[in-house]
Amino acid sequence: MKQEVWEKEYRNVDNLWGFTPNNILLKYIDLVPKGGKVLDVGIGEGRNALFFAKQGFVVQGIDISETAINRCLDLSKEHNLKIVAKVDDIRNYEVKKDQYSLIILSNVLNFFPDHEISEIIAKLKNGLKENGLIYINVFDNEEPSLTKAKERCKQIADFTYYDEKNEMYHHYFTQDELKNLVAEHETISLVKSRFLDMTHGQPHYHSTLEILSKKTNEYIP
């Protein structure tokens, strides 16, 4: 994944993703222990991280874009909130075992090939505490941009395409695939959505899947 691509995306707009937290996180916030530690992978400008920091959680985050991290930190200072955020790549980032009550992956996994997705999820599961939650938001295989990916990119696997010009992967998830990533967890919520995105560029539609699952030794799928 080229850092320059995301730098350009963020620099071209004042705000790329908006400031409203993901609805599933708002709905189930009471499942996260008060004062628990939250890791936001792909923190962006902080739409989820700022919300959890306001609620008193200990928030850490990483993003590949320096512009995004700087905006997030500026906003946290502006609102007198503490967020520890740094420029890093989740593939290289050390996730310590049994640390987090919640791990957030919003609009992240679509930009990795299949084998790296599995490695990332395994690393993050290891970082969850018992009863910890992982939230994943991805584009699915009905996402409108899939049509462009088929035209412009090289297909390397089912619903996985490689953009040679920008050195980026585009992966589109099926519902079963997403569920299987956290198959040993208890599923709290699984939602499919189609919505109009007006946060950047021309208004356009997205088709997404969201899953919130809980790590527990007591759960039997």
C-alpha cells in the first residue's frame, strides 16, 4: 500500500471521512468496559477515536497517512482529549497480547491481499483481552467501485484486484468471508448497508458489511 496515495487523498479535502462515529460502535458502547483500552487501526482524522476519548477510554491509533495523524492529534488537543496516535503500518506495528477491550478496523482491510488480511486479523485477535471486542467495516462484493476495479486493475484472486499504477490492492468481502475471519468469536452484530457518501468527492454510493464480535472462551460457534 503506497503511503503517497493516502497522503494525496487526505490533502485534497479538509476532512475525508467526516466526524460521525460508526453507528454500530455507538449502539454497543456499553459493552466496552469503562476506562478500557481502545486501538483504532486506520484512525484517520479520528472520527471514532475522538468519540471514545470523550467517553473516558484510553485510545491509541495508527494510520499510514501523516496528514491524517496530524489532524487527529490537532483535534484531540483542540478538544482537550488524550489520544496516542502515530504514523505506522499495521503489518509492522507491534500489538501486545491481551491489551485491548476494543479494536477498530474501519475501512482498512479492503486494501490488503487475502494472506495479509488473515495475518492482520490473527495479530489483532491476540491483542484482545478476554471478552474484548473487534469491529470491522469493509466494502462488500456489491460495492459499486468493484466495477472500476475490474476495468482498471489486475485480478489476482476472487474479489481481489491489484492496481499496478498506485501499487494498491482492492479486496471486496463476501459475508461468509467476513464472518469466518472471526468465526471463533461471538457475533454481536452483523449488518449490510448501502448508503450515499457525501463526505468527499462527488456524492457516491457504497455497499458495506460491518461486524462486531466478542472474544470469549465460553463461546461455541
